[in-house]
Amino acid sequence: MFKRFPGLFTQAIGIDLGTANTLVFLKDRGVVLREPSVVAIRTSTRKPIAVGNEAKMMLGRTPGDIQALRPMKDGVIADFEISEHMLRYFIGKVARKSIFSNLTVVVAVPYGITAVERRAVMDSAYRAGADDVITIPEPVASAIGVGLPVEEPMASMIVDIGGGTTEVAVISLGGIVHARSIRVGGDEFDSAVIKYIKNSYNLIIGERTAEEIKIKIGSAYALEQEMTYEVRGRDSAGISVLVTSPSFASLSSELTGLMAGRTSDPLFTNTSVRHSGSTLVFVYKAAAEIGELGDNTKHMRDAVSADALLRTALSVSDYRVAVLGHTRWASVGIISEPNAHPVTGEEIDVEGQQVSVAVLNGDVDNHTELRERHNLRFADPITTDAKVIPAIVDRGRSTGLDTQAAFLNAVTQFEGSVAIGYMTASDPNDMYLALFGSGQGLYIGLAEDRFIVASEPYGTVEETVHFVRLDGETPRKEGDPNSRGQVVRLRVDGAGTVEGITRIAYDGRHVTQHISHFATASRAMPIALTLHLNVAYRKPHMPNGSTYRDLATAPFGATVRPCLHIRRPSVVQQISQARDDATSRIPCVAYQLAVSLHVAGGQIP
């Protein structure tokens, strides 16, 4: 009955539901609301605690139990429930409903979206309180908004660049004659800025800073005068040193005394120590605000130099050393020592846990869901997505799975493009790698008595011209997406040989390999570097303490040639990248290098 009097009883509002921002328009008043499409929720309940401007302030700054989300992706709804909360909040700020009023909502949607995506937008608006919902293509809405003569028998072209989509359309007589929509927009510009600063300056900035840079000095055309913008960010670095010796099965009173106060830190921060069986696991981390490149690694070097426990552990007559390191920052979690890689799989209130360490390049997109599914409870304030990797692997090992099976079981649960490295204190002779998706790279090179692993082929050519590229994207079985991704086990007893590499697809199929599968590259290729992890092995009959002295006095470089290698135990070993005398080498495996540690005339990343 009331709908017969639309002028009296109907409220009409227009909503531009964008990936980055949402705008609300009221007749005769114009745009009355312009806020970010961001919702902050409490992860335990998924209940919203902030929306819009307030939620955007929390991006990248939330504690472990709060998450700031963008419910829109590429211009369409990616999270139905959170989008409903956001719409209800925005509508409630500008419209007041009563039993005598009818609320009509006109929503602009990307051109060419599917019927399912359109239905999701309409359902969200209905559930948010709308009585009638009308959708209109964004190009048409944009053209009307800027005053183009869309009703005239003439062509008008509009280019609409949003946060998640860019749309180009030709409009005539009130309709779209031709249009194209691509799911690339302003958010990609922000991501490019973040990636450039990370790769060029070894510095991590957040989405808000990247957007500021884009707005302040970004230009579609070359500027006559170059503009500058001062940027401050944070970075992190960390290494774990695993020292294994039969004598550590029963620790001496000297070692026990030096370990006092260092084994109970649940955050696994700088100088923490773990003891498992015959292995001692040390960690050195830094996550300070960047002043100059190399500051974080300098802090770690100072910590190594001052560590009497490490010196004592390396003075025994029979030991082996493994090093797993990581530089530069992953994008998930507040940048801090607890979140810096390597991380352990330790959970709170769990007895008899295994000791393992892992590093990550890329993002585990579903890490929050995995924490809930497996009831993983980590110490606050650990929020990094890398933490789920060793935790889920160790959960599998505790059920009786061998390490390879547990690692495969874990990585196949992860969503997102990732490259992963994992080691366990109970078996430091093997290293496990995983590659999934097209966003990361992994190359394994064969050299004399060693493997060389890098994110690009030019990372291998300084040590060998023979390498194989892992493929984390192409299904091993045509038409079966579950066969995408690869897991690799590198064995020190077969280092430098095809036989020392075990490769399996994510569906468990073994990937056959032969020396003929390895490509040959030129040593003249340019060198570039990114994130890294590495492991090194040391034979027991080397001069006692030499590894400690090398670690303690080693300078760090901000840029080095990428190289990862493992030597067989039959070779007298010493941590090194340089081609020094063969009797002073130690094997190491590394992955994607950025900062190097020089040891005994050589380097490890």
C-alpha cells in the first residue's frame, strides 16, 4: 500500500560498493558517506568491532585476536557475512527506517560479473535492511555521475579505475554498446609500490603507506622534475643454529648452567634455546626499525659473538651444525621478534612437543581458519602465518607419520602462493621444501657435493650451470588441480646428485627426474636476490671452535650473490660460499638470499 506513494514513503540511496572504498549517495544531498571497505573482527567470534575509517586504521596493526579484513575482492563480494555487516553499518549511518518507510538501494556492480556474484550483492543488501535492491553497471553509474550525455544518440566513453577493477565502456542511448572489465586496479598499484620498496631497499611498508606514496608522488606520465617521498618501515631477520652431538643427549653441568633462563621463552625471540635429544637449537633475531641496510643482521652478529653457550656447544669433539635463516619480512603479522622467521611449531599448554623450525616466502591465506580447525593455540603476540607450518607438520609427526608424509599433509592444507622451508631437530640431515602457485620460484642446482637452491636461475649459476626449475602451478595430472604444487626432500647423503633429490606432487605422485631434465645456464647471467633460508652441515673433526669464531666475527653484506648448497658428510666441511680449499668447506642449503654471513673466508646467507 505504501509503495503507491514513493515520494512520501520511500527512501532511495545509491551505494558504490568498491574494493577499496564504499560511497553512499542520497537524493538531493549527494555523496554523504565515503569510507574504506574494511571491517575489523574478533577472530574467535567473527563479530565486527570496527567498520570503515576506524577499521582501516587497524590494518597491519592488530593483535592476534583481531583481524582487519577487506570483504570485497576485485569489485565483488569475497566474504558474504562480513559484507553484510559492513553494508548494515553504512546504511544505518545515512538512512533511518520505520514501519512506514520503504528503503530502496541502488548498488553499482562491475560490468560483466556473473549471476552468482550479482545475487551475492543483492542478498547482502537485503539482509542489511533493504526492501528493494537494484543493480546498475559501474560504467553507467560513473558516466552519469560525471555528467556524460548517456541518453543521447552519441558515443560516450568512460574509464573507471577502482581499487579492484578497471572498466572501460562506450555508452549510447542509455545503454552499454561495448565494455571491458579487468580485475586490476589501484590495489595493484599499492602492491607494486610495496614490492618495489621491499626488493630495492630491503624495507617493508604497509598498505596505508603505499597508498600515501601513490597519492603524493604517483603519476601516469613521466614528470619533468622527479619527486621524492620519505618512507620509514620495518624489517626483520633471523637464523636458527642447530648443533647436534651424541654428548648432548645428557647435558653437562656447564651447558645446563649456561642455558638457564633461555629455554622457557614461548615467543622464541632473540637468543632463545631449545634442547631436543642430541640437538641444541639456538635462534638469533632482530626486528628493529630500519636506519641503514644491514642493521638487523649486525644486531644478530653481535648476539652470536656474545653467546658463551654457543661457543661451549661448538667446543665438543663430535658435532654437526645446521643453519636455517630468513631475511626480509612476510606480509602477515605485526613486524616483531616473535613474528620474525624462523619460527617453531610450539603451542601453549602442550607437553612433550617436538622442536622444529620453518620459514615462509609468500602468504598462507587461510592461516586463521587453520588455527581454528586444528585448535592451534600460540603465545601472544605471535600473529605470523608462518607459525602454522611447523605446528601442523609436528602435529602430523606426533600421530606417527614420517617427516615427509607429515610435511606433505601440512602444506596441502595451505591456500595461497607459498615457498616453504622446514627442518626438525630430530633429523637435521634432511631439509624439506614446498612450492605452490605461480607467485614464488624455486630452482635447484647440482654442483660438486652440494645442492644450490635459489628463487631465480641466476641465483644458481655462480656455483653451477645445471639446474632444474620446480613447478608449483602446473598439475601433474591434466585436469586435476589437486596435483598442483611440489614437495622436495633434499638429503645430505646424496648432495649434488639427482639421487639426493626426492620430488613429489601435492597429490602424492612421485615426480620422475633425470639429469637430462636439468637446464644449462650461462654464468654471465645478472644477479638479483630476495628472501632466503639456509642450512649448513659441519663435520666433527674440524678444529674446535672455528665455526663459532667464524660466526662471531663474520661481516654481513647487504647484497650478495644468491647460493644455497649442501655438501656430503664425506667432505671435510666448513660454512662457506667461496671456492676455497676443499678441506675448509661446510655444506649448506639455502633459499633466496638477501644478506650474507661471511665465514672462514667464505659466506653463508
